[in-house]
Amino acid sequence: MNTLRRFGVALIMIWMVVTLTFFMIRLMPGNPIFDAYQTLLQQGVPSQQALVQIHILYDVYPNQSVVVQYLLYMWHLLHGNFGTSVVYTGRPVLPIILAAAPWTLLLVSIGLTISFFIGLLLGVLIALHRNTWFDNLMSQLASIFHGIPNYITGFVFLYFFTVILNWFPFGNIYNPAIHPGFSYGFVASVAYHSVLPIAAYVFGAFGTWTLSTKSAAMAVLGDDFTMADRIRGLTSEQQLEHLVHNSVLPLFTGFVLSLGIMFGGAVFIEETFSIPGLGYLVATSTAQRDYPVMQGVFLVLAGAVIVANFLADTLYSRIDPRIRV
Amino acid sequence: MLACNDVVKQFAIRRTWGSRQVTVVNRVSVSVEASHVLCIVGESGCGKTTLGKVLAGLLAPTLGSVTVDGTLLYHPGNKAWEREALKIQLIHQDPFSTLNPVHTVREELSLPLLHHQIVPKSLVGEECEHLLTRTGLDPKVVIDKYPHELSGGQRQRVVLARALSVRPRYIVADEAVSMVDVSSRLIMLDLFLEIAQKERIGLVFITHDFGLARYVALEGTIAVMYLGRVVEFGGTETVIHQPRHPYTKVLLSSIPPLQAGDDFKIDKVYPRSFDVPSLELLPPGCVFEPRCPYAFDRCQSALPVLSTVVHEPGHQVACYLEDEETAVV
């Protein structure tokens, strides 16, 4: 019953996101349909004919009221139809998103996992060596890396490793000369191209995890049960296991939520390294006011976050006995 | 015998510029025999919890030594003492943070049993149930529960069972009942005493409450601590009915009587000030001098040492008034 209720809430939230996205992107300055219409008029096409042409090209009735457009959009959405792109004329939105998603998921999930585990390791180590040079150094470094936005890190990495050292390739996610497929060459090429973007992501993200792990682990170390482990003569490995287990709990929700947010892609990293992922799609479709694509990407992103939230709540009660959802 | 000899414990306090040492426990020597009770009484911040941790083998003393049945604890370079330290178990004040929230009672109890191979692996479950039964819990009800599903009293019983699981010879109970519901406090105390008696466990009972101290250590000894030092030491009845140190008198005077006329038969003594001096800035003479209603000039110059009261063997006081009285007599 509770799960059912939360599922209903999730659906309502998705509907609200869809509605808000629909209206807000139409409030943005710039209108691709209007531009196309103007262009046709300048080419000497009579206005009535221009409207017909636009309808054929974009599957849009330019004079329709926004409310009718909204209802039509919702109706199509309920049938799994995300519409067709305005910029890539005639291409349905769903395949565009599906083509972009794997690259984002690949980069961000690997980056997220690496940064989470680096953060966990460093955070626990810092908490264990409180007030030593290691704590001072690593806490400062984590704060600094936490503060540097990842487009700066990405840019520095790009310049240093591709232009100066020439160690890594520039742009794209695989060598276009290699035919995509599950061949060794293709996978190796993808891996080679992913190193820098993943590194940029990790450098931007590990600081946050380090600092949150540190504070969680310090709270656990201050709890009397840590002392109770010691006084009962448990080994340091057993104590460490308890420390890590109890410190991870407060981070778990953040981690699962990040898995949802990752569908939005790392916009700046994907732009810097020209990776055709979801973040790149967000950036380009917004720049070109490709309404259907924007709506589609935002819907996927919001849906992923809502699903992740649902998962986090459900899973959290499994790993922490104190929580009953 | 669990004993500490001339134990000093200092902590470094970090300041913007460097750090400074603060002496939390200062030259304390106390001891307790098996199946005896020692109470350490003092207000918060007097170092009684730190002393408890030093006695339990959790903190190394800065100076001095702790011995358990003749074996020296904290032997640098010799890890064997850690095994000896198992003989002393500590029971914390807060039964809510001393149990790991993600472990069930069974996991909590069986971990040390398995690790130290106290009982054969096949008997671990049985031993857990036995421990719970001994502390007055129904194993069937609590064994698979998580700490948050238990009441404060139940938790403290689990903590006691956990302490007993490693077969200790001494238990240091640090304010062990102050967070238990008032209604079940006496039952918990009786349980402590009963188990300590039965198992011949030496009990160090740390409290701020003279009433509790008197109940627990009726046959035992009381050490009154003030700002890291023992100011009075003696048999429970002696300390409570013939207190010599002004601080002990102040503490006893602060006990609210339950009934008119039910008061202790001592004269009420009130301190001159209710501010406890900072450990970082102790007075040069007797540490109690700034608050002592009887202080005279000698108290400001040097610290009185703990010495036996004349004609009262086993009763020790650190106060210059003793010398004065003897001189007068």
C-alpha cells in the first residue's frame, strides 16, 4: 500500500516535470518554428503555403494554441511517442536519446563509482588519522577539488594531455575510422577516449565524497560502540569493517540519487570533450531550441532522478535496520 | 586486583598557536579486589570517566601504571597485555550509542565469542542465550532484534551481557544506570551487584550520585575525585557519615532529602562559589581552595597530599584542615 502510494506520487511528480518543462521551454526567447517561417517568407513563399510546409516538415501546426499543443503532446507521450526533432528534421526523439544515453552512462557511472570509492577510502583514512599532516593535507585538497568546477578540470586536462603531452586523443568517444561493434579495437578505442573525461569527472566529484565520508566516519568513531569493539579485543580489521559499514549508511542515499542525476550527463565534460552523450544533447538541443528533444531529455532526466529516489528509499531500509519506509 | 598507581593522564588541547597539555587525571592511585566494589564519585569534568577508560585499558596513562592481577597493562612493544585487558570490561553511560545500530543482539554478542573462541563454534548460539538469560532478558524476544527496537533498560542489559561475554574479572561501570529509566534503576543496580557477587567480579562504579554510590558500595570503598585528583578515600560508611574533606561535605550537602528528618546527620556545607576552575588554569595551591568555605592562607600556597586520617586507618584525605585539627588536639 505504501509502495503503491509512493509510486502514485512518483507518477504525479513526473507529470508535473513534463508540464513545467513543456511550458518553460516555450517561454525561452527564440523560436525555431517562427525562424523557419520567417525564412520561408523571405524566400517569397506565400504565408499560407509556408504554414503548410512547416506542418509537413515539423509535424506542427504553427497557429495552434499552446494548450492544444500541450494536450496533443501529452496524448502522444502516453502512447510512447516523444515527437520528432525540429533540428534533425523528421528524426524521432526517442532514438536520438537512446543513441546518446550509453556514452553518458558509461562515462558517468564509471566516474561516479571511482570517485565514490576514492572518497570512501580517503574519508575513512582521514577520520582515522585525525589532526595529522595527512588529515590537513587531504582535507584541504578535497575541499579545493570539490570547489573547482569540472569544466575547468576538463579544460586543463584537455590542454595538458592532448595538446602539450599528446598522450590522449582529442574529441569524440571513439576513433571514427573504426567500425562500431563489439570488437577489440572498438572497445579499446572507447576506453582510450574515455580516460580523460572520466578523470575530469573523478577530480570534480571525489572531494565531495571524501568530505562527507570523513564527517560520517568521525561521527561513527565518536560513538561508544567503536570503543566497545576495542575493549572486547576485536581485531583492527573487524573494527575497520564496522567503521566502513556504519559510515557508508548516510552516503548511500546520495550515491543512489547521483545514479539518477547521472542521466543528465556531465554537461560541461561532454561538451569539453565533444562526447555525443545526454549532456551534450541537452546543451545542443537547448542552444538550437529543439523543443521535442529538450522535452524528451528533461523527461528522461527527471524520470531517472525520481526512480533513483524511489530506489534509494526502498534500498535504504534494507541496509539500515533503523529505517522503516 | 585491578590497580592504578600514580596515574597521570594528559591531553593535548589544540590552540591556534601550538597546543598545550591539560592534566585530566593527576596522580591517582586506586584499586579494587575481585568481588569488591570501588565507587568513584565526583561532578562532571572531574576526570572520573577518563580514569575509567585508563583502568579499562582504553587509554594509555601518560605517567604511572595500571596492573590487573599483577600484570602490567600498556606494555610498549608487548602486545600480550591487550589480551589481559579483556579481563576488564567497560560499561558505558549511554546505552543508545554503545550498541552498533546495524547489528542484531545475536551478532553483537557472538562476535567476541567467535573471535576469542571462548566457546566452541557450535555452542555460540546457546552461549548468547545463556548470557541474555543471566541478565534477565528473554532470549527468544530480544536475540534477533536491533538495538533501536529495545528499551533503554533492555539495551543496558544487552550491554552487560556483552561485557560478560568475554568472561571479565573486573567491570568498570561508567554512570551505567544514569540513562536507564528511574523506575528500573534499582533493579539494574541489583543485577550488577548480583552478577558481580556470583562471578566474583570486581566492580568499579563511576557515578556523580552519592546515593547510588552508597547503595552500590555498601561494603566497599569510595574515592571522591575533584579536578583530576582523589581528595578523599575510604570505606563507604566512613566517607558518607564522617566526611573529612570540605568537597565531600559539599557533595553530601547537595543531596536532596526524600523526607524531612531523613537527612544525613552532617552539617550542611556550601561552597563559596559554584564555578569549577578550568583545567587549563588550575589554582596554585589546593585545587578546591577557590570554592572552599574553610580555606585559609596555607591552602593557596601548595597542594595538600592524600594522607591517612589520624586514628582512622583506611581513610585518606587531602586537606590541610586535618593537620590543623591534629595540631589543636
